[in-house]
Amino acid sequence: MKQRTIGKEASVKGKALHTGQEVTLTIKPGAPNTGIVFRRTDLFGKPEIRPVSEMVTELERKTTVTSDAVKLHTIEHVLSALSGMAVDNAIVELDASEPPIVDGSARPFTTLIHQAGIVEQSDAREVFTLTHPITINEGSRSIIALPFDGLRITCTSADDRGIHTQHLTIDIDPDTYEAQIAPARTFTIYEDIEELLKKGLIQGGSLDSAIILKGDKVVSKEPLRFKDELVRHKILDIVGDIVLAGVRLKAHIIAVRPGHALNSRLAAAVRKQWQDSKSKKSSSREKVEAPTAPSGTALDIRQILNALPHRYPFVMVDRVTERTEDSLVAIKNVTINEPYFQGHFPGQPVMPGVLQVEAMAQAAGLIMLGRVSTDEAPKVVFFMSADKVKFRKAVTPGDTLEIRAKLTKVRGRIAAAECECLVNGETVSSAELLFTIADSPAQS
């Protein structure tokens, strides 16, 4: 895939949301590998900033980046439009610190991109696919990124009162972004407006540029553009904020009540993983000796499915991160897409304890299967009993379940294991399990 820029410059004028200043934004073509660069034409020397996660300084109701003494506020909608429309290189000129809010969505900027035209460039586009999952939790908020061949975003939006809860899963490409995400407008809760004004925020806000939520009512100058416009705007912000990773990302992002702070932390984690990956590749190229064979201590989902007989929706192990002869550490990413959340429980999703026990059993089974010689006929592990089962804390969507299992006794084909599940290093459940290994029923 080739990099893309715009064909000519184009401008839009308006009032900035937080400062209330009148501002002109002009987008101009960028050379290959330039990235998205902001240029402050109102400052001496017209300083430039290419925003990345290390520059983030403020995240209340906006994404602010600072480089030396130069600040940029509320850049997420512009970044979102350029990224969503697959524009890799562009110069964004501003004669103030903040872009115009216009109608509160990214649609004015996608319109601007169309006016300028999109041009393919000669250099190849760099795209990073996650090497391992990322999980970030902040109280009742969470964001997870999983390896995926594309950019898919699953988002649940709700306020602290549990009102206006919305959910959407969407694959992001230029056509889908422009039609389904870019038109979604920003929103705020009516009761928060006075406090935000006291803080010097939303000085340029109005019903022309935002949706107001007052109790269970939606107040806007025009009708809602989508019945789930609020969650679509949350996805719009995610698309913009992850540009701060500095590389175009392939991942499935699963967000529960996200905001700029959570998005920024995800961008920083992606950026670190990408830079670590580049560093490892560079080191491997510098080595003159032949590469060593993989140690086999970790298992990806394909290897897990080759070992376990379980299939959707009953596979409770997504990845094995550590494995020895008698112990194992694995992860299960708990997402709102799990089918059991439809009935357990509506409005208060909790992972059933019996499935946590099943996850432990599958992890323990993988240890036993790893001890089987490759010369032997295929085996299957049968769960026999559970003892001293304890559940200490609820597991909810957005959690990453860390499953730890250790064999304590092996007698022939029967084995015992001590297991526990943890979330953020805290034990949420534990059990002592007994199981047996047998020839696979599929073998004749």
C-alpha cells in the first residue's frame, strides 16, 4: 500500500471550541514520510509539531500536545479525519493554538480533504500490527487492543449515570469512516457546562457545535445524525488519538467508556510496542550468527486450537505467555462481545464463575498436553473435579484475565493442579483441579 497526501491546499474558518478564538485552518500537501505536521503561522518562525504520545500534556475534554513552548489544543478531530481518510502526509497550518470546532464533528475536515483531492505517493506506507495484546483499565473504563488484520473498533459509550448507553462495532476504512463516523458530533452533559466554563473550557461552544445531554433528553440544533451518534463520536476520537502512536495501526480496539486520557495511554503503549519491535528487527539484522529456533514457551491462538478440542464459544484461553514442564501463564481477554453477557447479566455484565474455572481447566490441560511426546497418538484432557473453589471479585468486560496453573501431582494419566485467575495482579478466583489425559476420541 502506497502513502497518500492531498492534491492542493484548502482552508476552513471558524471558532475554536475551548479558547473561543477565530481561527483559519489550511491543509497542504506533505512529502512522503512527513506524517501529519501542524504549523503555527501565528508564532515567530512558524514552528512545526508532528504530534506523538510523548508530547501530550492536557487531556480534559481535549487532546493537547506541547513541544518546547508551542502548544496545540483539540487536534483529535483533524487527526481523525486525516487518518480515517487514509491521508498519511499533510501540513496543517493554524493561525491560533486550536483548530475550528465547526459543527463538532470531523465532517468539515473530510469535506476539506475532498476539496483538496487525495494523491497517491511513491513510497510504501508503514503499517504496524500489534505483536501482543494491550490492556488499559481506569476504574469502570477500559480499552484493549488485540492483533487484527485491519482496524476494527468496538466501543461502548455511557455516562456516569448509566444513561445514553450505546454500543457499536465497525471496521474503519475511508468510505466507512466518511459515511458512518466523521459526521458524529461531540457532546457534553448539561450539568457539566458551568464547571467547564469556570475552568476556561468550551468558551466557543454552542448548540451549533455540540450535542447537550440533559437528563434522558438529547438537545441539539438539528436532529441526531445517527440514533447512536454518541458512541460514533467516541470512535471518531479514538481514530484521532491513536495517530499519536506515530504509525498506522492494525488492531481490534475494544473500548468501554473511553476518553482522551485512556486513548492517549493506548497510543503510548502502541508506540512503545512498535518501537520495541523495530529495535528487535534492527538488532536481528546486525547479528551475523544464524537465528535460533523458537523456544516454544509461548503459544498463540492457532497453536492453542491445535492442542485443545474446544471451539467457539467455549475457548477460554487466547494466548499462553509462559510455559514450563509443570506450570503455565495464559491470558483470556474478556470483551463485551462474549455471548454469555447477553444473559449474565443484562445491564450488569459479569463473567460467570464457572467459565473462570473452565479457563483454569483449559490452561492446566495445556500443561499436560505439552508433556506428551510427539511420537504418541493425539490426546485429550478431561476435567474431573474442582476443590477449594473461591471467587473474590467480579470479572467484567474490558478485563484481561491472567490464568496461572501449576501441576502439583501427576500419577500416570491423572494430574492435579493449583490454579488462579488474576486481573491487574489481583486474584479474582482460584481452584484446585483434578483431570485425566486420554487418547483423542477422534483417533480410530
